[in-house]
Amino acid sequence: MFMKVTVLKPDLSFLKDLQRQQAARIEEVMAAWGDERERNVALSLGDCLQKQFGWKTPYFIPADRTMAVVCGPDFWAYFE
């Protein structure tokens, strides 16, 4: 006898808001990174993420959810 197993899915609704928020960002938000070295590293990573995930801008801030920034809306990335 087979039992039906329900998979609990994480709430990913915040991703659409993060996508809109990130697309509206301008370079000035990079001041949140502190010193110039941190900004340069974050901007380099942002450039890669923009190319990989099709972001509208390469800007993200330390307060962004790391999993959302790096993995985007990939459901399985939330299971570790």
C-alpha cells in the first residue's frame, strides 16, 4: 500500500518583491557595504549574478536574504 506524502514547500513569495526591489536599485545603495574594498567585492559578485540570473542591476545589499541573492527562486535550494 502506498501512502501519499505531502511535501511542505517554503514560502517563496518574498522573491517577487526582492526582484522588484533589486531592479529599482541604483549605485548609491552600495554605500551599505561600508568600505571601498567591500563595495568592490559586492559589485563584482553582483555583476556575475546579473549575468547568471538576468538581474536588471548588479546591486544588492548586506540585508538581502543570502539564499535569495545567490540561488534565486530555486525551490530545491531551500533544502539543506
